[in-house]
Amino acid sequence: MEHRILLAGLAVASLLVAGCGGSVRDSALTQSELRSDYRGAPAPLAALFLRANQLLPGGARAFERELRALRGHPVVVNTWASWCTNCRQEFSILQRVAPRFGRTVAFIGDDIDDSDGAGWLAKFPLSFPSYADHSEGVDEALGAIAGYAPISFFYNRRGKQVYFHYGPYLSVASLEHDLRLYLGA
């Protein structure tokens, strides 16, 4: 019995270590690494990289235009906020996975109800842009629970939402698994 408890404790500890993975800053890629990862990407995906780490205005209308412009490419939309502890944890995963798939999958952020989104991005940059969603209009367009984060929404090449993941991704492997399973990435 003690052996099972010890094994269960080790399993939980390994999940926690995999989820936290050190500080978010430690996992950020340099601009030259990002340029290398996005070299040869189709124009719509390369355009996202050119707006990397920006908080875009325009609310739900601009967000929906972006999704339409990305038809033909799978898309992951991640809701986040600087005040969200689980989002902060998940950022290190997004920082590593998005550039790896940047030639085939579009990533977009939805920064919800956040007064320090730009400050957070200055410290912990992403390789894709986010929409500033102060009125939660993007959340509504996604069909999300208003004000809840993180959630990752997966859209297929036809622009149809095919999956959503409530809560943070705790490992690179789990996000990559879902990208392959739901988007064929």
C-alpha cells in the first residue's frame, strides 16, 4: 500500500514539474529563433508572426475578420489574462509550441478583461498577436464562458470549431497531441 502511495505521489510531482517547467521567461524564444521557425510559412501565417506579441484593437469584428482571413489553415485561439495564474503557467507551453507549428497552424490570443496585458507581453512575449478583449466580445464570438481563462479553441481549415480545451495545457506534449489529433498538424 505504501508503495502505491509513493508512486502516486511521484506521478503527481512529475506532472507538477512538467506543468510549471521553470519560469516563463526561461522558455521564450529569441527573435532569430522565431524568424527561423516561421521562414517559409504561408503568407497568412507569416503575417501573424509580423504582428507577434501585439495587442490588437478592434474587438469581435476584427477577430472574426482575422479568422475568415485564416481559412484554409488550422487555427488555435488561446484566451488568457495577465491576472490568471493558470494562464501564466501555460504561457511557457505556448511560447515553445506555437513557433514549432507556425508554418502550418495559426495561433491567436484573446486577452480578456485585462488591464496589464501589454505589460505582461513585454515581459513574456508570444510569437503571435492577441486581441485586447475588454468587452468580452471575442469571448462571445468564441462561445466561451465570459471571463474564464485559459481556454484553447481549435478551428479546422474550413473555419469550423472542432475542439476546445478548458484550463491550461500542462505540457508541450499534451498541446502537441491535441494539435495532431484535432487539426492533423
